[in-house]
Amino acid sequence: MLVIAIIFLLLVVVFAVQNAQLVPITFMSWSLSINLALVVLGSAGLGAIIGVVWAWFRNRPLRMKVKDLTRELNEIKEAKENAEQTPQDTLSDKEKYERKEDAVGRETP
């Protein structure tokens, strides 16, 4: 991944050096002369930020659904563990009762 990032960075540097001429940017009455590479890279960066924010909001319902399903799965796992423990507890209670019954049966003549 680091190699890909370094290659991309080198391409950006080459692009910026080759497009160093100044271009006028005009918006209504506002005007500015700026490096062409900055205009292109700035526009691409702004587009990337808008895309990430858009995707984040678009995927929000999916993230909420995953969160709800994860919570439900954990509740089911917990209920299963409790259900598995209950028969063992019942069996041990039954054994205790039988032992008491045996002890009482031995004491009575």
C-alpha cells in the first residue's frame, strides 16, 4: 500500500510541475490568478470529500441495520447460553432434592 501511495505522490508532483502556469479564475465579480495544478487538484480533492460525505450518509441506514442485527445476535447468544445453563441447574437441584429425600428416608424408622 505504501508503494502505491508513493507512486501516486510522484504522479501528483509531475502533474503539478508540468501544469505550473497561472490561470484566471473568475466567479461573478471576484477574480483570482492561480496555478492550474492547484485548481485541478483542489477540484479533485473537493470532489473526493463530497463523495466520501455522500457515501457516508447513503450508507448510514445500512450501518444502523448492522448495529441492530449485531445487538439482536448478542441477545440471542445470551439467551442460548442461559437456556443451556438452566437444565444443568435444574438437574443439580433435582439431585439435591433426591439426596435430601434419601437422607430423610434413612432417618425415619
